[in-house]
Amino acid sequence: LTQATGYEDVGMTSRFMAAVKRGLLQVHYQPVMNANNPGRVVGVEALARWHDDEYGWVSPASFIPLAENLGLINEVGRQVLEQALHHFSQCSGASAGLKLAVNISKRQLMSEDFYPMLLGMVQEFGLSPGQIKLEITESIALHGIEVAKGYLQKLSDAGFALSLDDFGTGFSSLSHVHELPFDEIKIDISFVRRIKTPEGRVLVKTIVEMAHAMQLSLVAEGVEDHETALILQGMGVE
């Protein structure tokens, strides 16, 4: 058992299970900015966070794999989705054209009750699918293109925007991206952090040109300084 699963710490595992049962996970938000107008927020991404009285803030890199291994990822995803939709419905940005981005796990997406649950929640909070962006990792393609396309097309037809998360770090090929109904590619933070090096720029430029050739928009994650923002803007990242 690796440290990433959290299983080496029985106390943390027990406390996490209790936190999920009591609904103690929090949702924080980071802004999504228009690259051509850096002062303009065009959306927010919902991020799962867990604070424990004993362990303090526990990284999602620890508790998300833990949730997967404990079979709790669907419940964690449901709680995050419910909180995010509730908060967004109370936010003035929801009526000002902002989009709410929410990460959806592969297991969550492929569960039988996910689609009706998602539609029910969106309607319950007075929102429309067009206001919601679902971020899905490349691992969905491991189940076969036709299977993945079936799940994703249903969501796309309902009006949800689909974003391919962490692009370039997993299993995608150009054919995968081309065949699946994504609207957007999200450039992984590992590429963004290397963009000030010649090799890093080449990698990001290649991703940008490929995405635009397939008429997909782009979001770069982890942009934390003006120089990086200017480089990405110059490449055409939206």
C-alpha cells in the first residue's frame, strides 16, 4: 500500500470515512480568467477540500485516491456537486454568463444513476446544463472509444460542456480526442510550469495548435504570474 492511498495511516482513513459520512467535505473555488481580458472572470472551478481537526488540511492528492480505494468516490463526487450547484445558484455570476466547472471521476460518470442525478440536481437549483462544464480525465478512453463516447454524447446532447482534463498526462491519443465530443482541452499544470523553458514552450504550442485544428478551446491551469499569462495569451490560449 502506497502513501498516496492513505491506507498506511489507519487514523486518517477512519477520520476520512467519518468526514464523508457527516458531509464535512468543503468546496472551494478558483477563477477561470479570459486570457485576452485578464480582469474578466468567465467561470469558476469547484475544488474538493477537506480539513480535519487532527491532520489539518489534507491534500486532494491524498484523499481522492483514498476515496477511490474505499469505494466512496461516488458519494464524495455527489457531495461536491451538490454543494457547488447550490453555491453557484446563489451567486450573481450564475445569471451573468459564468460557467461552473466540476470534476467528474470515471467511476462516477459510468455509474447508472449519475446522469439522472446530475439532471435532477441542476433542475433543483434552478440552473441549466449550459451553465455547467464537466471536467473528465483521459482515463475514460481506457474503457473503449465507443463506450466512452456513449456516456459523453448523452451529456453533450443534454447541453453540458465537456472538458478534457489533465491533457497530455494520461492515455489519450489524437484519435481519442478527435472521436470524443469534448468542447475544450485543459492544459495540465505540469506543462504550464515548464512554459518558460524552450522545451516547455514547444510542448504547449503543439497542444494549442492541435486543439485549434480540431476546433477545441483551451484552458491552461496553474497560471500564477503575468509572464506565464502573456506567453499563453500569445499562443492563442483562450
